[in-house]
Amino acid sequence: MKVLGVNALFHDPSAALVVDGEVVAAAEEERFSRRKHGKRPVPFAAWELPEQAMRWCLEVGGLTPGELDAVGYSYDPGLSEPIDALGLHDPWDELRQTYADHAPSFLATALPGLDPACVRFVPHHVAHAASAALALTTGDTDVLVLDGRGEATSHLAGRYEGTRLHVLAGQRLPHSLGLAYEDLTEHLGFLRSSDEYKVMALASYGQPRYVDDLTTRIHADGRGGFVTEKVAWEAYAKPRRPGEPWSREHADLAASVQRVLENTILDLARWLHGCTGGRTLALAGGVALNCVANTRLYAESPYAEVLPQPAAGDAGTALGAALALTAEEDVPQPVSGADLGRRFDDDELAEALRTAGWPVEQPADLARTVAECLAQDGVVAWFQGASEFGPRALGQRSLLADPRNPENLERLNAVKGRESFRPVAPMVLAEAAAAIFERGPLPSPHMLFVHDVREEWRQRIPAVVHVDGTARVQ
């Protein structure tokens, strides 16, 4: 079975191709358009299909659109409801719904030869769930999906028995952990639906002083769902304008909401485990990119194994939509890594460098050359193999520097145009990781957990030690 998965309605448009159960390719549109998130996150430009990513996937698979058995679209407009009935205010929602209704014809126009009848709608949270459980495991698996919103819900709790999903709970909008975190992100002067990871980083600088009060407004309900009441953020910290310095009250509010989020997710996981007694928990949805919360799940939940999808955000729903349809006829094969994207051969790389005006050299011993550069406090742009599918740089497209120099944190953040409070991640050999890091799961190849840096190492690798003594290991 040949299935193309497409995510286009919200942010991070993407495409993925699965052939006979094997993931052949997956990529976000931003890798081709060079526009962050593929389109402006708010308001969403709903008419933008991931056309370049779709065509690239078909090219890798050696397929024409007419040879596809199905196209999975990771949103089902038949499950949506009027925005007023959901208790939300979104002036763009009607446009999005109209766009989703017409997705089959839009896709057929973008991919000449595609039969619109091949396009099938996959519920948004089912696509998220499949992206984690069917891509990361082969046995029975519990799954939690948490994000801003899907068609009419913001959450799914369930269990996969083989390739069959049993949904055990969901949370109807307007209650949404993801939207609550987005609201906070905007209040703190960052871009909602884009910069939530900055709030997680800022939280490490604060004290969770408002947890008790906020818990009365945001908490699990004991039935597999949760409550998120509207919060008057200005009662805790004044709004921050983009670009303004952050204050202690901003950091304390971030720390408080982060802790409440973690507590709520833990309660949801405990409820789900109480229903199933499962051993493994797969995670998806944008909230699953919160590596601090993931680490508490690993350390404090009843699950022996916690598996977040590296492309946990909406980009991953393209993969999930393809896998969900594949599972109806084939057995999906697990994916071994996140390197599912575009790759270039040596000639293409050399031509790109020459076009940019850079000299091209091929050292006899690449590893030694790079090591010497790092030892001399250089910064290396490391480019190898296929690009990562998902938001994290995992060694395929990464900037490298010596972690022993504390100034390299500021240098890397400056090169990337990032805020000074944001951490950078250490790369470590799997066999050496346990000697340097503790608390989180090891190996940890996808930067989806935080680990405590052992005391004797904190002064040795200061550039990768966050203010709270942790590191986001890969």
C-alpha cells in the first residue's frame, strides 16, 4: 500500500510517504521554502499546501500521484463544530474549515494525476497518536496526545493493541493545556504557536510561586480529562512586549505554569495506566515537545518506558495520517531515527558551497579536522545524511562548539539569533553518557528529556549546563 500523509491546516505543513508499511520519507515544507514553520503561525495562511514536500516525497519513492493508493489528510472537517459552540474565539476558523472541506480538490490540483477520491480525512488526534505509537513501537502501547486543538478536542488518551487504537478519553474544547500554554507564551512577549519552548527555558530561571493558585484553574479531572479555566495572567505578571527584557515575575509565572502543566500531565498518565496497566507510554502533540514534563513522566509515572515522537508537533501528523491508513492493510514498521528528510550528495553540496562563495576542501581525516577546529574554539556547521523530521537539530544539521568554554553558549545563541537564556544541547557518546548525566533515560537520542549534569562535570562543560543544572542530552 502506497500512502502519502499531509499536514496542512494548522502550522508546520509537512508530508510523509509510507510504502508497504515502511516510512520512505518525511519532511516539513520549511526545509524547502526556508520559511520558519512553513508559514506564519498566527494567523495561519490556510491555503498553503506543503507542495514541495509532497513532490519530494513522491520523487524519493519513485511514484507519480496517480500511483498512490491513498492520501491521508490529518484533519477531519466532519468532526469539527462551529467555533462559538466550542467556546473559542478564532476569526480564521471558518476559513480553515472551508479549506479542509475542499482539501481533496486542492490536493488534486497541486498533484496532477491524483484522484480526489483517494484523499481520506484522518482525525487530527488519531494522526498524532499513530505518529508515536505506530512509528516508535511494535507491541501494545498506551498513548497520550496533548496539543492546542484538533477538530473539537484538545486531548486523546488511548491504547494501541497491535495496530488498533482504542480511545479511552478525550477533552472537549475550550479546555486545552496547549492553548493555555500558548496564551502564556503570548503574554510573555513571545509568538504563540511557535515560541512555547522559550517559555519552558525561561521557567528554569523562576520559582513556581503561584502553583497552588493556578492549580485551582488548571488541573486533571480524575476521569482522563482536565480543566483549563481562563487565567488573568496580568494578575501574576504584567504583559511583556516582544524584545523587552524579562523580569523575575515573568520567570516565576513561567515556572508556575510549567509545574502545573507537569502535574496535570502526570495525573493524566496515572489515570491512563490505571485503566490499562500498560508498560509503555507513547506521546505526541505539541505539548510532548516539553522535555521537562517528559522527564517527570519518565521519573514519576507508573510507566517503565516513555516514548515521545521526535516530530511531536503538527508536522508529525503527516506521518501519523499515513501510518493510520497503512495500518488498515499493512503492519507499519517502526522508525529507527528522525533522519527521514532530504539528503544531498557530495556534488550537490560542493556546488552549493561554490555558489555561496565558499572554498571546497575534502580533508583526508574529517573527524580529526573537526576535532582540531573545536579544540581551537571554532564553531562547526555539521551537515550529514538526511535532514531531521521535527524541530530539533539532532546531528544531521547542527552547529558544534566546545562545551568547555562557557562563552560558547552566548556565541551559539548569537549565531542563531536566540535569546540569551536559552540552553544548548550536549552531544555525547552513548557509552559515556551515564558517567556525565543522570536522572533522565539513557540513551536519549532525540533531545526530548532533560538530565541532571553530575556535579563533578558541571565545571568541565559549563556551556551546556542550564541554570538549573540540567542539560537536554542527545
